[in-house]
Amino acid sequence: MPRSQKSKHRARARRSKARGEAQPCEDAKATAAVEGESTPSSSPLCEDTAQSLPTTGSRGTSQQRGRAEPTPATSEALAGTRSDEDSSNQGEEAESLKDTSLYSENALTRKAVLLEQFLLHKFKMKQAILKPDMLRIIGPNYEERFPELLKKAAESIEIVFGADVQEIDSTRQLYDLICKLSLPNNGRVRPGKGLPKTSLLMNILGLIFLNDNCIPEEAMWKFLSMVQVYPGRKHFIYGEPRKLITKDLVRMQYLEYRQVSNSDPPRYELLWGPKALVETTKTKILKFLSKVNNSIPTVFPTDYEKMLREQEERAEARGATRAGATVKAHIPASVMARRDLPRLMKSQVSRPPDKKMQQQSKN
């Protein structure tokens, strides 16, 4: 390198010293190249050099002015130290960002949806649902969050399919989907593979209850159209809905399908069937509708939401009144039977005979 360039580099280093600024990595490497010296970045002098350097600012500038010019080797060592520190900080930040993104809400939701799809596929194909298989699906990084992910998946399955995810064998860690109503083939209605139809039935039972225990067929289809269920159009879960509702569920006695009296042209309405009255209660149906409404608010129009709230309040009031009446009638009677029976018997024995009764006995 020409001497003029060497002089320029030395002058630049002196000007930087006078201003109290640390040499950039590029200038330090260039100066080291000019002097023909090189020091590895892993030199044991790195830590001592880094600690001996003043902080930037006015104080650092005033203190630095009286110090000797750092050698090129020291500058290169400093550059190497900063490079190592920067790479280390970047690695820590990357790990932090990785951990944050790993357990973010979106990541957990995606894993819960993946687990839900796995559960439904196993149920549809009539295959065993084992916990080790579920852990493999969500991945080793999410094993600690398995209870949370399973809960989210189970809540979604309950709303959409009317089935609960339950552990049926703790020894084998075996799970299954148990439908809320005893429909044939665990909610599939027909023999063979498929998905549960329980949720559709429970929604219809809820609509019937909210409409004074009887709903016109056209009103039911208007409601079901909001969840993309149409008569005559095959549904990926329910098959052909009209046949399922007006034929299969009626044949199983979960629904009653009858013609409206004096209707011309004929119109039809739906009521609870005798099997539904045995297997469930209106309170349970209302609770299920409340979960659906809270999870998918757009499913229920405003009128149904209002009716749902009113019916819930009435059901709770009737339940509280019935419970209070039972306690009020039962407890005092049992207490009286135990405490007052001897006194009552004694009073009946010691009571003088009634004059009217005496007169009747004489006659």
C-alpha cells in the first residue's frame, strides 16, 4: 500500500481519538492491515479491553483525550468482541422470538384445530383415539400445553357435533367422542362410518322449545339456513337434511312431524318426540343453546337470543321455586314426624270425648 494512504489512515485514527469516538470495525481492520498485525477475535484480552473502554458521551470524551492511542491489535480485538456480543444478543433475541411465536395465541389455536381434526377423523373412521397419537400430532414442543389444547378442541366438537371428548380407559389412555343423546351408532344415526348428527337434533329441539313447544317447518328451515343447512341439498355432516329430520329422527321418535290442522295447502310442524322427552330435559337443551350462542353469536338472530334469555330465566326461576318448595314441604314434615308424633298421640288419648260424638253413640 502507498505511504500516502498509510498516512491518511493514521491521521484519521488521530482525529477519531481527538473526538472521543471509538474506531469502527472497518477502520480498525484497515489499520491492522496497514501495520501488518492481526489478532484473533477470541483473544483473552477481549474482556479486559472491553471493560477498560469508557462509555460514549461527554464524560467518555474528556477521559479519552488523555489516553494513549489504542494499537491496531487492540482495535481488532475490540471489533471481534463486539461482533461476538452482537451475534450472541441476536441469538438470544431469536430464541426469545421463537419462544414467543411458539406459544402465541394463533399458534395454540392452530394446534387446537389440528387436534380437533385428528379427533374427528379417528371418530369418523371408527379408530381408537390414543393420547400418544394426539401428542405426536401437536408435536413435542406443545406436550405441556396438551390439556389446554384438548379442552379447546373438545369445546369446538361439543358445539358443532353435540359430543363430549372423554377418556374412557385411563390405563390405555384411550379417548372417545360420547354423544349427548343416545342416537344409534353413537350419533351417526345410520350404520357405518360418519360424524355425529346430535348437534342438529339438539338445535331443533331448542327451537321447538323456544317456540312454545311447536315450530312450523318453514321457520325451522329459515333458522337452519343460517348455518348453511338447506332442504334437498346434501350436507357434508348431515347428509340430506330433509330426510334426516322428517324421516330418520321421526322414525327414532326424537321428533314428531305432523300436519297443521285445517291447512290448505298442507303445512307441517315439529314437536318433541317421546324419546327426546326421556333422554334429555329442556334445561339441558337451553344450556347447550347458550354455549352455541356464546361461541357463534351470528347463528341466533335477535329474536331467538331474546327468547333464549327469557326461557333461561324462567327455567332457573322454576327450578329455584321447585327446590324451595321441596325443602319447605319435606323438611318440616320429617321433623314433625319425628319430634311431634308422641305429643300428638298423647293429646289424642287424653282428650275428653266430644259431646257430639257421645250423643251419636247413644242414638
